Amino acid sequence: MTTANKTLRAASARTVTVAWLVLVALTLGAWWLAPAHVAGDVQASTPITVMVLALAFVKSRMIIRYFMEVRTAPGWLRVATDVWLVVLVVVVLTIYLW
């Protein structure tokens, strides 16, 4: 293995590690927003639901990009996965608000 390949692999490993750490932070953030860990009555909250869906969008995009290797895939596949995620979040949000 050449030095350039080792450097590229190390950079890729660091990128995936950083992505994983961001995903952990986002998961903790979504947990913190959820009212289930708070004592008392739990009621639906539109702002919290929107924020959790936004966090889910970011997490899903990161998982697809970094752990399903779509970041190195052809451009059409990157665009297709992004469009799919946007449509999915919009549909879920529309169903929730309707």
C-alpha cells in the first residue's frame, strides 16, 4: 500500500468517525427534545415534532452518505437519495399536520 493510499484511508476513517460522533450528538439532542423522560403529562408539540423530523432528516442523510458510501457514488444517486429524503420528510410532516 502506498503512502497516498494510507493517507486517504486515514482521512476517510477520520471522516466516518466524525460523522459517527455527530450522529451520537444528534441522537442525544432528539432524546432531550422528547417529552417522555420528563415527569408529568405528555402532550403533542408541533415545534418539537418539526425539530425531531429535521434531526431525523440530517441523521438519515449522514447515514446514507457516510455509512452507505453514497458520498463516492455517481451524482445522480446522491441527488436521488436527497430528493427521496426530502419527499419522505415532507410527506410525514404533511400527514402529521393534517
